[in-house]
Amino acid sequence: MDAAAVLDDLKARLAVRARALGFVACGIAPAADDPVRARRLHQWIADGGHGGMEWMATRAGQRQGPQSLWPEARSVIALGMSYAPDRDPLALADARARARISVYAQGSDYHDTVKKALKALARWLVAEAETAGLEVALKVFVDTAPVMEKPLGQAAGIGWQGKHTNLVSRQHGSWLFLGAIYTTLPFAPDAPHADRCGSCRACQDACPTAAFPAPYRLDARRCLSYLTIEHDGPIPDEFRAAMGNRIYGCDDCLAVCPWNRFASAAARNGAFLPRAELTAPRLADLLALDEPGFRRLFSGSPIKRIGRNRFVRNCLIAAGNSGEPALRAPVAALLEDGDAVVAEAARWALERLTPGSPAA
């Protein structure tokens, strides 16, 4: 077999192995930097669309393309793992005393699960390549490195970057965790995925804070996922009512995507089964969390990384939006919290919950 045939055979077996390790999507993208993607990234940052995520700007030069991060890369293996829910993510919208946690954060931390599978696939690939007489080096990435997983996923044919800026799959809807392997192996790239959004604007219309200034553009400063997870400090007043009972992330733009009708929870990786205590938690219970309690409840969860103070801040905003008199006592207990942001959110929430106050 010549070198091209060896690589084609290895690529075919790679897809089979990826599926055995829990990935439902696997494709190959070129490793060369794409000047169009790079230009869009730099413009988005220049416009301030990244909000306070300064790490986006600091490493923008590496983020703009695979070879800007690792010049030796010859191809990119783009992978997706399903976390498709088996219930409507919007079902708790009117459950005032309950909190809404984004679907992706109700199970185990995807960083750990996806990276473990990526490393296993990488070990397999190294062994198979060496057996075939091919020299190989590679790097694995999931979310925390300067890698543009979504446009790379589109370039690899596993989906397209929708108008909500997230990857959409014809088979798995909007519910994919993404990972990437950069490799020195020159695999033949797959065809990029065509955009299938058409004239639909369901995701744009569903956003409670108008975070999309235009289709395919996100202003993180208005996004509830950014505000509840990445943003440190008080939640801006203009977005507090729109938060409703969302305390970690927001699924609205994802949940309304028509392509989700093809997604099946049967394809979901078992690690992402929702924990019962996180599917519809009581706000009163969450407001009572101290630091040790927070760490216990969210051990092994991606929520743990935002810390108790930011989390309780979010719960207080949800309590203030609830209109539930029973939440006045747990809110009042936080008026003298040691964290100034938590204490301010408690004052705001208590005023909203107090009959006759201007904010009520």
C-alpha cells in the first residue's frame, strides 16, 4: 500500500475507533490557517464582543488558526460528543421557586470526559501510525486552549456554525461537546459542511437579551451564559429581569433550533446523564450554600469552577425575579454576606420581594 492508501485506511479506522470511545461525530479539517476565520475573530475582539474574556484577546494570534498555534500541524481531527437532553430545556421557565441550569452542566464535567476520550483516541492513533511506519506527533484540545473548535468542526464537515454561533449537526442538533486533535499526519480533509440555517431566525428571536446584533454574531456582554458564568462582579441591572430563573448558562437559543428534532438522547454519552439534584433545584436550598456545601454539591461538575460567590449571586437574581414571598428569609440571610457582590444582589432581590417597594 502506498502512503496515501495507508493514510486513507487509518482515517477510516480512526472514525470507527472514535465512535467506540463515545464520539458521535468525527471529521478531518485542513490545518492551514483560514484568513477569513482569522479576520472575523480579530474583528469580533476589536468590537468588544468577547466582553471581559481577556484570554480571548491575549492569545488571538494563536487562536486564529491551527498552524498559528502549532506550525507543524498538517490536519485537524474534529470530534463531537452528544449531550442531547431527554426533556425540554425550557420546561422550567415558569417554575418560579426552582432554578434553571443549562443542560450541559447538569451531568459530569465535559472537560474531563471529552479529554479522557481524546487522549485514548490519541494513544490509539500513535500506536496504529507507528505500526504502519508513519511518523506522528499530535496535540489534544478541549475548550481550554486557543482553538476555534466550532469553525474547525464546520470545516471538517461534522456540522455548521449556526446563526447562534454554535455548531449545529443534522443528526445531533445543537447538543455537541467539541474536541480537536492537531496532528502531523496529512489526512485528506473532509468536505466542509454547508450552512443549513436558511431563513430561520428562531435562535435570534428566542434570545431574552438580544445578544445577537446580527445573524452569526454574538455580543457576549449581553449573553446570559456569559453573564452567569464568565462575568465577575454585579450582573448589570438591564439584564437582571431577563435572567428569570436561569442561574448557570442559558439554553434558549439552542433549545429552539428546529434541527434538534433529529437529536436523540439515546446518542448521549452516559457521563452527561443529568444529576437528579440539578434538574430542578429549589432556589431556597441553593441560597443556603456556604463554600464547603457548594464544593460538595458541585464536585465533578463544571459549575464548580465559577465558585460559590458568583453562583449565589446568580441565585439571588433568580430569587428576586421569582415573586415568591417564601424566599425573603433565605435572601435576607445573605444581606451581610462577606462578598460585596453577593450582599448587593441580596439587597436587590429583597427589595423586589418586598410588597410595596418600588422594585416589587
